Amino acid sequence: MAPSMAFGVAAPVVGGHVAGRALAISGRRSVVRAPAAGLRTTRRAPIAPVMGIAIVYASTTGNCADVAEMIAKDLGGTVVDAVVEVGDTTPADLAQYDGLVVGAPTWNTGADTERSGTEWDTFLYEELDKVSFEGKPVAVFGTGDSVSYGDYFADAIAELHGRFAARGAKMVGAVPVDGYQHTESKAQVGEVFVGLPLDQDNEDDLTPARVKAWCDQLKAEAGWA
């Protein structure tokens, strides 16, 4: 996996929004750097009710953080209101958005629960049950290694999908398994994945097109336009 990068320049705040956005990763913490106009990063501060969606992720090596940024760019600033690391928010905060895109890596391969090995493990099992996401569109993405861990490819997608669905979310963003080289995945149901899996170790050249197609799909399915 590619090593993480860290950047850090403060961005001005205008009307409660950072005047632009982007995230870089140092360990698991986000820092603000030269963002694109119209989006904001969020750090564990209470937020007022908002329109738009939040992209929520956890990242150990930086792969999920990079993908979160691609998704934010392709969905666009008129749709995405925040890009936030899961350790820096709460279910109550996220329930105020019109929709969510959530993402995680898979580190605990073969596990029945707590598959991501990130802050999601606590969030999903100790915090999420406190809040209803009834009818709220939620899409899931995940990163994995379809070659070295082809029997457990992006398994954490299924876990996030199941936990948010159990809280009443309207799950969107299933994609066909065609074109992937994995052997098995808990995220696969029949001939589709319940979310978007991405392999930044072996198929990173395919990621931009996969993300773009998925974002176009989400705009149609969830009405995020």
C-alpha cells in the first residue's frame, strides 16, 4: 500500500464553511489543505442541520482517504457538504445530513465483526444504535487487496452496509462484480457487491473510472444532483 502523506495549511472559514477543502492523512488524523471551493472538513464540533451529504471514512494507509477525495470531487461541491474521518464525528451529527457515503478498509480478514480494524469498529457497535437513519440514502465504499487477500476482498463493505441498513437507511450503490479478480467477498451478494470495492494495490489504474461511474449511479439512485 502506498505510504500516507501529510499536508497542512489552514484554510479561511466563510459562513461556517472552509473556503475549499481536501484531506491529507497523517496516521489516522485529517488535516486541511488547499481545498476545492464549496466543501468543508468537519472535526468533532456540533453541526447545525444541513442539506447535502457527508462522506465519512476511516483510513490507515491513506487509500480510503484518497478515494473519499475522489468521490467528493466526482459528486461535486453542490452535493457534498463535508468530508470527515469517522473518529471525528458522531451518529447524531451524521443523522442531520440528507445522505451519507461511508467507507472503510478491511484489515481483520475473515472476521465476523469489526473487520475494518479502524475507528469504525467502535462506531458501528457502540455508537450507531443510538440514532435512526430511517429512509436516509447511504452508500458504502471500501478498499482491499483482491490478489493477496482475494478470499476476503473488501469484506468491511458488507459490515457497514448491514449496520446502516439495520438503522433504517436506504442503501444505494450496489455494483456488478464483473471486472474484479477477487475469489470471495462478504460484500458480494449474487452477482453484485453491495457497495463499491476498490483495489488501490493492484488496480489503482481502474479506480478513477470506477469512482466516476459509481458517483453518476448515486446521483441517479439517490437523487444527489
